[in-house]
Amino acid sequence: MGQKLPPVAVCTECGTYTNNGDMINKICSKRRGDKRCGGVFGSAINKHGDWEKCRYCDGAGSERGEECPSCQGTGWGYIRDGQRY
């Protein structure tokens, strides 16, 4: 089985990833307690400039049968211009 495709956007506030391209420039719907996240999904569609294989789960998206918290189960870690976030 090959590695999953990387997400296409990242929330500017909470860092949530999404694979839904329709969410780019839309408000994040994630909730923190009783408050909604105030961020917007920013485009991160450059596979080689925005993403790298998750170094914690080696791109599997899970560890010991549970979703990898570092990559949110995607198998990818968000980077931009070589900086890890």
C-alpha cells in the first residue's frame, strides 16, 4: 500500500489539516471547548515545499494502532520553506 496523499490546507489558528480542497480560505470548524476556532484554512498544496513524511510514524499515520498525533493520521508533517510546524 502506498503512502497517502498529503493534506491540501492547514488552519492558520489551530493547525488542523484537511484533505478537502473546498475548505481552502474557509473558516475552520474545529471547536476548543465551547469556542469555535477563529482560523482559516490556508492553502498547502505544494507537496515538496509544504509537506514531508511524518518523522514520528514514518508516514504510516498511526502508531501502535492509534492515530499519530503529530501528523493527525495523515502520514505527513507540515513544513514551509524547510521549517517544521
